[in-house]
Amino acid sequence: MSALVLGIGNLLIGDEGVGCRAVEELCRRYTLPPEVECMDGGTAGFELLSYLDGRKEVILIDALQDDRAPGTVIKVEDEHVPKAFLTRTTPHQLGICDVLAAAELTGIMPERLILFGIEPKTLEVGLTLSPEVQAAMEKVVHAVVDQLRQFGYEVTHNGI
């Protein structure tokens, strides 16, 4: 069994790319054990289903509109994660909802499912994150490391 940290989003649409950028920073700053895979899921849909198979824990990072202040971090756990994608807005929400529903139906849903959602400020075409979302991403990277350690994985800082 292993864990997966999955960043989701579109790097071409400003704050929508925060999940992918967070995974990139996590992998750059930390050494993860072989049992933990870090993956940029981009805007993929059903292709992600096979990556959930055999995972004990999955941590998702994504922009998640919930009418909160830009940069607000929302942590959702386990059976509440699929519901979060149904009740909140993200440009690729149908893909993730479908993937999670298929994982449930096929019996490959991980034992633990954690979502760190970040309220975006701008979803306009652009390659940079807003300052609010950049700051929130920093918090989420640390929160993911803490969560992995709580799961029992040894995560070491690279000094970067």
C-alpha cells in the first residue's frame, strides 16, 4: 500500500493551477519515501482512476470555489470529499466527481481521502498565482507534509 499526493488544475488559468504548483513545490522542497507518489494530475479525468488503485491514502490539492476570501484553505476528509466537488465549483469538477464515483463503484477508493482546497482569486488566463493563493499554497504544502507524517511516512526537508 502507498500514498498518493495529487495536484489537480490548469496551469494556464491563474489560480486554477495551484494544485499542480503545490505538488511541484512539495517535490522540490522535500524528499518523500518510495511509498509516497507525488503527481501532477493536471486536468485529467478518468485517466486518474488507475492511480487511485491500491492506495491506502490519497491527498488531493485543488482550487475550490466556495465563496470565501481568496486564499482560504478548506480541508475536507474521507466521504465528504466527493460531496465537496459536487457543492463547490472547479472548472474540472465533473472529471474529479466521475473519478471518485468510479473508484467507489469499483471498490478502489482509498482508506483515507483528504482534500486541501484553496479559494482562487482569479481564474483568468495567466501563468502566475495571485499573492493570496501563493501564500495559501505555502500553507498547504506544510499541511500536506504534516498529514503525510501523521499517516506515518518519513518526509524530510531538503533545505530549500
